[in-house]
Amino acid sequence: MNESSKATNAIVTAPSAPAAPGGQDPAQYLTFALGAEAYAIGILHIKEIIQYGTPTTVPMMPDFVRGVINLRGAVVPVIDLASRFGGPLSKITRRTCIVIVELHLPHGETRVLGAVVDVVNAVLEIAPGDIEPPPGFGTRLRTDFIAGMAKVDGRFVILLDIDRVLSMDEMAARSGAGEAAAA
């Protein structure tokens, strides 16, 4: 078992997560790193975590689309989150993982995508009282990508609105706008 899969098997309760006010229970989030930043996705969106394997490239895709992988017979697009957030493509290391997420689309549909992350950390329980609204400024991320900012062990973890971050319609529109500007 590699280090990243060991980390994903641990369930950690954030020490700053007391009983939530109003009877709301803490929610579980998968935490991971992109560079020096800590991010999290609600555990209900996570299907699995796999070791990074080189995706098959698809011509004429935006830079943040690494390609596609075959996941038990299904074609799954793989998005480089660091590049999606406007940075360079992630440097692939032995700890790089692909987090397989299930997006919830309008009309009850679902879509499965892979997200490249530098390292998966742990699953944390975070109480609603420990989550602040997204900041109006001061992050490199678009604020509509942020579901909230959680306080964990004295630092902030950025909770992502993964349905918005990996919206295929928006990614297609952005890549079309970039291609039109380049022409």
C-alpha cells in the first residue's frame, strides 16, 4: 500500500469540531493539497482515489484537461485542478493521485470526472460552525468555486464547490473563449 492510499484510509476528527450548534452534525470532507494550499471536497462526492497513471491525451482540449482514463470500462476525463485554478500543470510525483468525483448535475443526472491532486491528506469531520463564508477577495481562486473556509488546526482549508469547479459547460465555454481570443 502506498503512502497516499494509507492516508485515505484514516478518518480523523478535527480537534476544533465541537458539537455543532442547532443540532447540525459535522460533515466529512476529503482533504488534499495543491502546492502549499489545503483544499477539501465533501466526501459524498468522492467515488474513489487512484494512483496517478498517465491519461490518454485528447486533441484540442484545454490545458487543464490532462486526458482520459479507462476506469473499469468507463471513459473518465481527468482535470488538473492546479491548472484549472489558473496555475501551471501539476508536477507529477509518487504522491500524486487522481480523485474520482461524482458531480451532481441538474435534473438528477450525475457525471464522473477525475481530479489530479498533489497529495491526499485525510478525511476530516468539520462542524458547520467551523466554516466561514468564502472571502470576497484575497484568494487566487474564483469565489464561486469556494463553498467555504474551514478552520482546522489553526489554519484554513478551502472547501470547494466541486460541482461548479468541474462544471463541463463552464469549462467548455472558457476553453472556447480562450481559443477565440487566441485566433
